[in-house]
Amino acid sequence: MRPEPFAEVEIIQDDATQHLHAGQRGYLLEWVPHPHGGEDGAVIELHDPSDRSDPTVIVPQSYVRAVADAAVKTETRANKRAS
């Protein structure tokens, strides 16, 4: 499911060219269409840009997921192990 603007999101894929690592979190600012019909982009403001001078990045839609989605998956796995 595509997160709404201003939702907390998590990067799920490394991107060495932008110094991004899976697990980094930030807020989705907006969605931007690809200029040539490719995959839409997500404009994200990172919480902890660490080795970046600019906390704002643009990544493909497939590189992000809502933090709530990640929490639900983790909780589901924990519940399965407990039973």
C-alpha cells in the first residue's frame, strides 16, 4: 500500500549513490511522477541523515514502506513464534 504524504516511512533498499541504507526512516513529503512514465518517486526527509548534507532524498516508490506496515509484519512474526 502506498503511504500517504507526511507518513513515517522506512527505506527498504540500500542506495550507495545517495548514501542510503535499508532501515533509515523519515517522513514522506510527496509523490512525484516519473517524467518518462517509469516508477513514481518518493520525496523523503530523513530523520537522521548521518553522512548526508541534505536530509531530503528522492527514491523510487519501491524503496519505501510505511513504518506502520513494518510494525505490523514484525508483530505478526512475533505472535507466530509465541504460539
